[in-house]
Amino acid sequence: MTYESFAYWYDELMKEAPYDKWKAFVHQKIQQYGKKSTKRLLDVGCGTGELAVRLARDGFDVTGVDLSENMLAIAQAKAELQRVNVEFFQQSMTELEGYAPFDAVMIFCDSLNYLEHEQDVQQTFRRIYDLLHEGGLLLFDVHSVYKIDYLFRGATFASNEESISYIWTCDALEETPHTVAHDLTFFVQEEDGRYERYDEWHVQRTFAVSEYEQWLIDAGFKIMEISADFNEQPPSEQAERIFFVAKK
């Protein structure tokens, strides 16, 4: 599922997202598990390039990949404004190919949860494995089963600001385990003062930690660490965001 109209207001709606924590996680895990020569990074599901640009400013050679053309246009403009060189490409994470090897690949902000079928997750892991140098790292996070099944199920989120407001409802898709549909309606103030309505619908699915572990191993990875919620501790039953570090 790609972001369409939503892409243009994504940064405003995501202004509280923990980008600094994701960036710190990348630095820490590269230092802990990666090679000292780590330089080339691939940001999969890069969105508007917020994390990619920050890491490029830190001196990494960053490439960004996303399925949304609108997101990538914003990301490119952002990189040019920040005067950093980041290459952006439109491509599905299940079909990654055509790149020189990377030292590390990252998939954050639950981007992997947009893959609704386990075969797609498995294929993504295999594609990433093939794109990594020996000893390269895969860093990613996903929604926990607890978050999808209990915190998102039937939840409604809303914001009422002058320039943009939204109503975001979440409903479980009972026919598929650990799957939720996000129904977003947002109202954006135009230059003439009128409000325009936009609607988007997105589906996210997650899997048990043990399933992600097995698929990583099947792809050839060695699992270095599994933690939750930026706290360096193994996931608890009520953890919301699960982090994986795997090495080729």
C-alpha cells in the first residue's frame, strides 16, 4: 500500500516520531556489531527521507528506497535543501536489486508491517541478504502482536489543528491474524481558507517474534539481538515495537 495524498502532510503528522532514537539505534548497533569501515547504508521504506537525510549528515553514504513516488519527491527535495547527497529510488522491498553491496540495511517505522503475506517478508529478507557485504547488518523494527491485536484494535486517534486535522480509526481484519486496517480521513486548509478532505486506507500485519527469527535464519542471517521499545531489553508481553539486529 503506497501513500498518495497523505505523503504531502506526512512530516507534519509525524513530527513527534522518534527519528533521533532511530538514528541513535543505527549508530549504536553499527558500533556494537558492525565493521569499523561501515559506510554504505540502505534505508528501505525511507518515506520522506527524514532518517536518511539525518544519517547522511552524519557522514554515511545513504541510499533510500520507497514504493511511493510522492514520498520520494519530498525526500529528494529535503536532501537538496539540507545539501546532502542521498540517492532515492522507487522500488518494492520485495524486489530489491541493482545496487552495489551495502554495509547495513535498515527498515524502520514499522515499514515491514506493510507486507501482508509471510512469503513477502521472507523474500525481502533474502533480497536484503544478497545486497549486504559479508558481515553486513540488517536493522529493523515491527509492531508487536500485542500492539496490533490489543492497542490498535478498535482504536481511534484524532488531531484538530488549524492547518491540518485528521481522524484515524483502526479495525482488525478478522480473516487474517494480527492484521489491522487504518482508515485515515484528514482535512487540509488550502490557500483560500477552505478545507479539502482526503481519505487513505492502509493495512498492516505483523507476525510472532519466533516467526521473524526463523525467516531470518532461513535467509542466512545470524541473529545478534532482539529488543523492544528502544530499551535494550528482551521484549515483554506488552512491548509495542520489536527491534531486530541480524548479521550476514
